[in-house]
Amino acid sequence: MSDYEFITVWNINAPIEFVWETIKDSKSWPEWWKGVVRVVELKKGDADGLGSIQRSTWKSALPYTLEFDSEVVRIEPMSVIEARAFGELDGNGLWQFEAVSDASTRVQYDWRVKTTRRWMNFIAPIARPFFTWNHNVIMRWGEEGLKKKLERT
């Protein structure tokens, strides 16, 4: 397996409540996040979503898709969403939210994963820069989509 660690920061001109609700509702990501092909709920969590499991399929700028499951393992309202990923990626994702002002939110996403697909691990020594670039493209698409969605709210 090959290890990857990414930190992404988005500065969104919207109140934290709107940013929180939009990101927390991962089933709606395909509506606004280019690259998210599908999100299917496999297990319903509690009222806050803790314990829920979703299967997501991602298609990026490079010619492949990734599919993995995510289980929400921690929720601190308006502050933190943490999920464990397993499947074609294995690791941990951590969303952190901070109200910069009444109308501005800072979002940080820490993504620490290992690839489990044999072909990805085989070519990782030379493809790592491409996989990193690809991740950054998808996260930029997410930021752009979130900003557009929240402009309409």
C-alpha cells in the first residue's frame, strides 16, 4: 500500500451553519461537487449521522474512478466531522470548520489514506505526483461547487 497525506483549506463566504449543513449532507455532494459520481447510504447513523456508512464513487481528471466506503466516527456540531475510509482507499478523513466571521467560514480537510488497488500501488513510485495533482483538482472542484451552491442559498 502507498500512503498519502493531504491537507486542503477552503475559505467560504457563507455562514458556518450553511457550510456545515452542506458538507455534512454527503449524499447531496454529486449535485454540486464535480467528480463525485455517486454517494449511496449503506447504513443509517444516529440523529447526527454518527455511525452512518456511505459508499462514494469518484471520477477525476485522470482516467480512473475510485470507490470506497466512509463511516462517520466523530461529530462535533459546527466543528468536526471525522470518517474512517475503507475499500479502494483505507484511512481517515477529518473535516474541521471555523467561523471566521458571521459570513465567512474556514474549512480544513485532512485526508490520510493508503491506496489498496494493486495497480495504483505498483505505479505509485512514479505516479505519486499525478495522484497528488489529481486529488488537488478534485478538492478544487469541491471548493468551486460549494461556493456556487452557497451563492444560490
